[in-house]
Amino acid sequence: MSGVWVFRNGVVRLVENPTSGNAAAASGKRKALLHTPSGEVVTSYASLERKLAALGWERYYADNGGGGLLQYHKRTSVDLISLPKDFAHFGSVHMYDIVIKNRDAFRVIDA
């Protein structure tokens, strides 16, 4: 995992691969989330939400509006999946979070 740490408004966050999209794609460093049972690559939150719902994940609506996040929880566990509301900011960290919590259903691949 590579990137640049950015400090803005009192918050530090990691910006992954701050290269242009073309350079990242040419070097093979872009990642994609693969739904292994269907063999489909996840290309939108709508398709991801359908696949998570089939696995028992439910959308969690926070009282404060979610703070720019989409969150999913499973009634049978304490796990919570938090994703940025904008799919353009859906990165490998989020993908690996989904994979760890759903080992048999998803995999991260090179795009």
C-alpha cells in the first residue's frame, strides 16, 4: 500500500496512489473488487449493496447523516463496513475491508 499522508482541517488521512489514473492503470496497480460466486467485478454501489444484502448485510443509517459514509452492518456480528459515499473514492482499503469480513464471497484483483 502506498500513498501520501495529507493533513487538512485537523485530520490526517492517507491518499492512496496519488498518481494519475492512466499511470496507475498502466502500472497495474489499480484494484477491483470481484464477487467470486458470480465472477462479476463490482462497478457501483448499487451492485455492491445487492451482493452484501444477499450475504445478510443491512444498510445502517446513522442519526447524524452518516458523515459522508455509507455503512453496512450484520445482525449476527459486531462488524461494520464503512465506505465513502462517492464510489470514485472507493479504494483498495475499502475493498480489503469487505474481503476480510466476507472471505468466501469477495476477492481483490488487479484491474
